[in-house]
Amino acid sequence: MKPILFFTLLLLCPLRAAELRVSTDFEGGSATIDAIDSSRREIQIRPGGNPARGWPCWWFVRIDGLAAGETATLVLRGSERSARNNGKDTGKPLSSDWAMPIAAAVSDDGTSWRQSGLGTRETDHISYPLEGTGGPLWVAWGPPFSPRESEALLAGAEQARPDLFHPFTLAETREGRPVRALRIVAEGDAKSKPAVWIHARQHAWESGSSWVACGFVEWLLADSDKAERLRGTTEIVIVPIMDVDRVVTGDGGKEADPHDHNRDWFETPHYPEVAAAQARMKAYVAEGRLAVVLDLHNPASRDLRPFFFVGPPELLSGKARANRERFLNLAVEHLTGPLTLDPKPRVTGANYHPLWRRISGQWVNDHGNEHTLAACLETSWNTRHSTTEGYRTIGRQLGEALADYLSSPAP
Ligand SMILES: [Zn+2]
């Protein structure tokens, strides 16, 4: 071809931007894809969850076709499917607020996460600005934490301190997946040590709560006097993901049919992992040493400060009430930012939910030892600090508060 003809053809056929592709066929992936406009570089999606498997607010996609430095827009709308609440179908969709953080979580490798620029909210949608790096771009509601991350956390802990950190399988889920956990105890007489139990993700979409658990484990592994004292004087169990099934399928978990994990704490649990957790806690109670149970969550979109949910104080023994007060004061001392704890806990009693008595914290209050402390920590997800680092900081600060709580004598 003569050079002149070649350049003429090139001018007539300007280089077209690569076609955009969106996929969700991976662990935790979820979206209904409404439109992909490759020429406008705009992708329109909704959360893809099945409301029978929990609130459809989680979304997580992989985008291919964005060149390095090229910008695009992810337009997100709320799920249109009718959602459940208080144990029944409401006949209307969930408020889209639950699905729309002020910024999306973005990653180039699916492992390290940063926030996108702030989304622009309009009546029924929010638009997140994206920037390509030439490879796949992973975009999600918040930093994902799936069994893959959980396994890496457990394996890393065991590798660093095989004498102390012992991964184990708490239960097999209804759908046949392992619920993995970590037991931390030094050789010797475990039966004389206070037991601490921490679990996250009773609600599958609340990925930030697993990152808080991750920060706590990292703190516990660290070379500090306080961490060393806590791991040497207690037995600790950490379950980074309780509702493994819905985390893997990218469903919300909360208000699932027939009920979610945090409404399953009664005599005949629906979920094997809840039954297994109850059995282990009961064994600690029988030995008189269930000291602390913490349940980790993410709250509502407008809760911009972390806070604790606790059961009604009038149902506690005097000792448990005093212990709770002491722990909450220590938490205020340590959870000082960038996500700063609201010093006022909220009470989950009869007015909170028809199944309030079946919330894990209340089950612990009803079945624990006289001195057992149970609390639920809600860490804000809708802020500029709701990142893997922000969540891990809360986990580290929680470690400090726990260490102080367990080393100071009860009044
Ligand atoms: Zn929750």
C-alpha cells in the first residue's frame, strides 16, 4: 500500500476506544448490568443480589477495556426488587441509600483497595468517576473481604506464630462451604484463661466489619507489650466471616429468608455456623470463663461515627452492667479517629426488632457467665475513612481497649 493511501485510510477510520466489558463471575461478584455505553464510556448497574438472600445493597464488578489514564463513569441505581424487612417481604425495594457510598472502592489487582473520587448523587442514581490503568479495574460497594482474604489472613497469622495462632473450621455452611476461624492460645492451661470471642459478617454485605477483624488480628500479631500480654493471658477466637454462603454469592444476607444470622441465636439455629459458635461459647460458659463476645457490623448510611449496640441494661447482672460500662469507657478512650466512636451506645430491645431476643449479643447476655461482656460494634462505611486502612485502625484500637479491659481489675 502506498504511504499516502495508508494515512488517508487512517484519517477516515479514527482509532476507536476499546469496548468496555463488565463481569461478575467471581467470588463476591454482584450486579445487574443495565447498560454499557462504550462510546460514552458509561456503565449503568444495580446491585444484583436476590432479596431472599438478604438486602440487595452489595455490588462488585470487574471492568475491562479502560486504557491507562482514560476516564469513565459508573452509574449506580438501587435494586428494583422487593426487599424483606422484619422477617417479611415489604412489597417495595430497599432504600437505595444502602447501596450508595459517597465513593466506590476501586482496585487494579483485586487485592489492594482505594476509594474513587466522590460520587455525584442525583435523585435515583449516583455517578462514580473511574480512571483506567490499562488492565482490569475492580469496583465495589466497599473493600471486599471474601473467603480468599480470610484464608490469607489465617495463613499469614499461622505462619508468623505457629505456636499461638491456629486456623480451624468452625462449621460447614448449609451450602457446603467451610466457615474458617482462628483460635489464639498459648500452650499450657487454656482452661484457666478468660475467653474472648469476636465474629464479623453475620450480615454478608458489611465487608468493612471483616476488615476490622483483620486489623485486630494484625494488632494481635504485632510486637507490642499490650498485644503480647493479651495473647499470652487469654484464649481468643476470631471468625472473620460468619455468613460465608452469601458473601461468596454476592448477596446481602441481612433479612434473608427465613431470617439472617443475627436473628438466629435461639435453641434451634437455622445456620450450622451459628449452632457451632453457640456450642463453643457454651463450653466456655461451663468452664466459667466466657469474658467477652464482640459482634462486628457496618451500620446505616447516615451513621458517620462508629457506635456500639448493646442489650437492655435491666436484663444484666450488676457485675455484667459494671463490666460493660468499663469496657465502653475504654473503647471511647481508644477509638479516637480518624473514625471516632460515638460515646453513647444504642440499646437493641423489644422496640428494635421483633426478633431482638435472637440477636447474638442478647443470646450471650441470656446464656453467658455473670461477668460476660457482649457488645456489637457498628463501624461507619460511608466516610472517606471507610477504607481497608480506616477499618483496620478500628481493629487495632479495639485490641488496645480489650487489652486494657482484661488487664484492669473489675471494680
Ligand atoms: Zn449488620
